[in-house]
Amino acid sequence: MRWYHYPELADRETLIAMLRAGLSVRDICTNVGCTKTAVASAIRNHGIQRPFVEGLSDEMKKKLRL
């Protein structure tokens, strides 16, 4: 099955919430019941970038090399 067949992966906000909660890609695929490739594809297709936090200052982004 494709990533968009899983409601947790198809919903961007749900996926971001899981990532912010500290779940790894492996943890998410175990919880959802899909492959690591499906989780990685969902992250890529939703345009989610690491780190999975918002509101970083420009100075912090520079320090983290983002």
C-alpha cells in the first residue's frame, strides 16, 4: 500500500505530531503498520523537514546548519 492509504500518514498534522512527540520513522511504521519507505515518502511528500519543530530563530537555524 502507498503512504496515502494510511490515514495517519495522509494527514500532515498527525504525522508532524508523531514526529514532534519524538517517534522515529521506525516507531511510526510499527504503530501505523506500514513500511519505513511509506513513512519516509509521506514526510517527503508533505514537505516536512528536520528538525521537526517550528519557530526556530535564524540564529538557531544557522547553528544547526539548516
